[in-house]
Amino acid sequence: MTSPRLSAEMMVQSLMRKVNQQGGFATVLRKGDRISGAILIICLERGKDPRVLEKMPSLDGPSNWQRIWPQDTDNKEDLENYLGRRSSFDPDLWLIELDIADGERLVAEMT
């Protein structure tokens, strides 16, 4: 039996509200499917050090947020190319950018 879950849009709105309450900045770069679109979260700290998180299924229980970036490069253009490719393959994809200290912890707490 599957457990109920928040829609993608509701998850994004909740996350953005939490970031704003803690003095950070959150924005939607790309809107995806309101109900079940995948969500990629770009976490920054003062506009630097991008880390990208995606919710991945787990073999032993509920899905959890995993870091899928950084790769072995510091080139911002590589990240932009990656996000562009992902967006072109998945029209339902949400891209969210957070600029807050310890954004990964904040995202993990939302689950």
C-alpha cells in the first residue's frame, strides 16, 4: 500500500516558505507538473558552491534526497548544460534554487 504524499507544487511552496522564514532566498526557475513532477533543488550559499539534490527511491523504505551534483568540475557552464538536458528530457521537471546556509539539511528536514 502506498502512503499519501504531498503534490510537487505543495512541496515546492512549503520548501520556499521555510527558506524565506529562515532568512534565505528561494525561487522557482522552472515549473513542472503540479501533481507529480520531479523536483531538482539547487542549493547555494551566498550565490556560490552549487549542489543539486533530487529525491531518489530507496530499496529499503521511503525515498530520500540525494546529492547529484557537484561532479568533478567547478565549471558553472557544465551545471547549466546538465540542467538544460534534464529539462529537455523531462517536461514535468521542477527546478528550484535556494540560497541559504545548510540548504541540504533544510531540504532533508522537509521530508
